[in-house]
Amino acid sequence: MAAMGQRETARRRGGWRPQLLLDERSNSYDRTTTLPRLLPHWPGDLADPGPDIVRRLERALRAERRKGRAGQAAYDLERHIALVHALAAERGQTRSARRPTP
């Protein structure tokens, strides 16, 4: 039997919860520092908040989910959580940008 990692052991004991990590980071999203770490880009690509960034984040999240479900060693839970958080924040920004002011 293979040795369990620390995360797996903690998860089995009930001490490791990804939702807590998401809740702690909910107010700390900074577009200028987070997006360059998550998406490959050219200078100026990430300046415009819009549907292109949301599509790229969705594509990256799908790829990360595939890695996780396949059990690949390249899967990174922290990146997965960061992608979920960034996608939610970017969707919120694009929705607020489309709303007309009363």
C-alpha cells in the first residue's frame, strides 16, 4: 500500500476543507497579481475585463478539473481553487460592467 500524503490523511480525518480556503480569500482578489499567475498572456492582454478573460479562465479551469479527475501528478489544488475564485470575481466584474446605471 502506498504511503498517503499529508493532504490525503487530513482529508480522511476531516481536517482539510477547500471551502475554508475559498472563504478566506474571498476579499483578497487582485486582478493585476492573480491573473498573470493563472493565465499565459502578452503584455496588455489582461488589461480589459471582458468575456475573453472569462472564457480563458473557464478553459483553464476545465483543464485543471480534467487533471484532477484523471489523477495526474501535475494537478494542483491551490491552482484549481485560485481559478474558481478568479472566475467568480471576473464574472462579477463583467456583470457589473454590463449593468446600466439607474
